[in-house]
Amino acid sequence: MGSTIFSKIIAGEIPCRKAYEDDRVLAFHDIKPQAPLHVLIIPKIEIPTMDDVAPNQESLVGHMVWVAAEIARREGVAKDGYRLVFNCRDNGGQEVYHIHLHLLGGRQMAWPPG
């Protein structure tokens, strides 16, 4: 496993407030939330950017989306709506080069997003 902050969270070297975990992904509350509910869903394998997702990893990305929807239901934001975001590379706003899905909810989202 690499040296990103997410790799260290997966390894248990850095604590997090877990929202969900299984054998493929870990989801935890963002330390700098941009909404009342802001959860990051990360794969347990290191994939630097969305451009690096291999064809055999398509189901993993789909699982990340399913997990986000499940957390939204559990946290009570699914009925009113929520936003899912993957950022890719610097111009896309990616800060940690380990793919992650943002789940944002609990408030009205603006458009365009940024």
C-alpha cells in the first residue's frame, strides 16, 4: 500500500470516523465537511485517479456508488437528495491521489458547483 493519507487511514495508522466498511471499500466522515453530511468513500486498493481505473475495476467503482447511496439512506438524506462527486487531477480539484467519492447531503446544493 502506498503513502497517501487514505492508505494510512485504511491501514489504521490514522484514525477516522467510519460510516461504512467492507472488504472492498472504507467510508468515513470528511474532516473538513462542505455539507452537514460529507462522507468520503475510498477503495481499499490504491488507484491514483479516475483515469487509472482499469476495466476489471468497473464493479469496484459501481460498488462505491452503491455504498454512497446506502449511507445516504442510513443518514436520512436520500429522500431530499444528495450529491456524489469524483474529482480527477489538479484542475478537477483532486487533492489526494487515491480515488475517492464525495457524498454530500443535508443542505441545498448549488449549481454550477464551482
